[in-house]
Amino acid sequence: MKRYLTLAALMLSFSLAYCQEAPKMQFVCELNVKLNPALVPGETPHGIRRIIPITGGTVTGPAIKGEIVDGGADWQIIRKDGVAEIDARYTIKTEDGTLIFIKNTGIRVASPEVAAKLAKGEAVPASEYYFRTVLSFEAPLGKYDWLNKALFVCNAEKVPGAAIIRVWRIL
């Protein structure tokens, strides 16, 4: 009986250790998203609305390469606590001509001074603010269907005239 209890305890500890393992990630691509200056309708019931037109850019990665199509935007809300809620939607066109829709949501947290510099288009080191997003793809069935079947997280940085977004697939 003692042997069975020991075996059960060993199996349980192995099972718990496996379940608590941190997820692994795999680099997918870097998006260099070109941006026009923000359009600011002003204060809304949710915060200050900013609409940032997406005018193009590039997609570079080991399994996907292409360009960002002009015509998307980031519909940000700047909350009363200064946090920017990101809600960007745009399309990429791969090198082989496949169109893939992207929805990217997240937050950017910065001190008032850093946020003011970013809003003016000034360069600020990414270490001075927190900018993370969750990205989802909507790809047609076929070569890029794997993008529809995974979760993706990103770290991002704002540079003058663009946002650099590094995309990781959670394995």
C-alpha cells in the first residue's frame, strides 16, 4: 500500500509540475507599421479618442514576409489614468499575394512626460514605457492557416512615424 501511495504522490507531483510549466514562445515576425499623425476627435465618455492612420509598412519573419496595406488604423482611447488602450486593425499582404487581417489590442503605459514626447512623435527609449499587445490573425485557409490556430503576444515600441511590433506565438 505504501508503495502505491508513493507512486501516486510521484505521479501527482509530476503532473502538477508539467501543468505549471511556463508556456514557451516562438518568434513569428516583426511588423514595422508606418503611421500618420493622430486625429483627435477629443474627450468621449470613455476617454480621449485618438485615431492613428496606418499607411503601410513591412512584415519580416522566418515563415511570413510581406507588406502592411495602407488603410488600417489604431483607434486608441487614452484613459483618465493616462494608459493608452490600443485597438489596431489592418491588413498585411504576403510576398505571395495573400491578404491577412490583423487585430491588435493592448496597452501602453507611460509617465505623463514620456506620453507627451510620444504624442509629439519624439524618440523615446522603449525601456521608459510599457507597450504590450495581443494580436490575432484572420488568414484564408491554406498556407497561412496556422496563424488562425494559435495565440500571439507582442512587445512593441513607438518610434517617430512608426510602431515596431515583435510578434511571438505561444506554443
